[in-house]
Amino acid sequence: MSLPLLVEATDLSKHLADSNLIIIDLSSPENYAAGHIPGAIHLPSARLLMGEGPIPNKCPSDQQIVQLCQDIGLDSDKQVVAYDDQKGPWAGRLMWTLNIADHEKCSVLNGQLDAWKKQGFELEQSANSVNASQFRPKINRDLIADVDFILNHIEDSSLSIWDARSEPEYLGDKVINAQKGGHIPGANLLEWTDCLISEDDLRLKPDAEILEQLANQGITPNKTVVTHCQTHRRSGLTYLVARHLGFNDIRCYDGSWFEWGNLPHTPVEK
């Protein structure tokens, strides 16, 4: 089976019985237990983080990624569909993680579980599990931009940094877990939630509308785009958006502002 990168609830409902479908629920354990898409397995969002070291929000190690893939029963034929209870950032980050594992058959439910409910589709409360696989993915870390990559390209006109945080964070008026506030020099601001239709409709805006928003900020598909936020949670959604819109060179700065804002040598603009 093959599903688009951004899948509608109606389309997903037609494939629930497919043996090659893996539905991943990245909600809290409480929300998963309260009701989830039939067949969905629960995955704690912490599995998408390294979880140790000075920057625990960075991408998991190669072995952690391999173990994650095996634990969800992944193999090269499986189609993954993810959703979360936070408007889509964890689902996007899972897609990024699986893309690093060279698995492209990944989709995110447009509008998250809310869209499924609004269509009146069935929910279940019983927990699901899968048999672990022996999948050994080839890890491709080219989808990660680190501090050195950004510093080496910061004045390159072909690079566009997409800051997905809020405007107060971008301007340095609000500083979270960092020694300094502001933004990476030259970074372009488009808050992650500006890609959504509304608080009551968590689906992405029409493609043309988002592309116009991005172009107005200097973020265009012909550039190398690096997206980040505070801990690379919110920028999980912006990675998804860029991939959905056809950006061919989109990378994530997994250290994000939690790293950049605490390093003594990184330049900052306000």
C-alpha cells in the first residue's frame, strides 16, 4: 500500500485492515487509553529523543533508532501513519526520525485525532501491540543540521533558517532554558501554528497559502532549509510541512535553541 505524506482521515479509514499499515499514536498514555484509532499502537514521544547528554532533545543514537524501528514492527514494506495530541509536532518528528532511518513510507494524519473524531469514525480503548521486527535500517544523518553546519553556511544565500518558535522567543523577549535570547542571525520566523487552519481545525492550510507565507519570510523550495524551535518538537511539524510542499533539501537542527542559546560562541540577533 502507499499513502500520501499527508493523509486525510477518510482515506486512512479505508486501509485499517491492511496488514502493511502501522498506525502510531504519540499522545499521552492517558489520551491513548481514552480513545485511539483502531489498531493504533502507543509510542511514547520520549523515544524520539536521545534522552541523555548535555542536549537530551537531540536525535537518538543509531542504535536507538534501530531499536525503535524494530519495536514498532517496521520493515521496508510497512506504511506508517502517525498522529499526536499536540497539533502534529511529535508526528512530524517521528516522520523525520524514520526518514533518517531511510524509510520514506511515512504519513501524518492531517488534523490529528481531532480530524478522525470529526468524521465520526470509530475509536477504541484497548491497547494494541505488534511483533518486533529484525529491521536493520541504513541511517542517513544528512537530514540533521548541527551547529557547525549552520555556522559554516550562515552567510550562504542559498540557506534559509526557518525558526518555528513564537515571536517573543524569536525577538529575545522570552527566553526559555537558555543563557541568551534572540535568534540565529538571518533566521526567518514563521511560527509553527501559522501553518494550521485554526485552533478548531488542526489540518494544514491550503498549500498555496503556506507557500505564500513562507515566501514572504524568504523560505523557498529552491533553498537549503534548516528548521528548528526550542527543542525540535514544534519544528517536527515544520519539517512535515516543508516535505509536504515539495522542499527537496529540508534539514532539522535538533539541538535547536536549547543548544544554540547556551553555547558561548554562537552569534545571536534580536
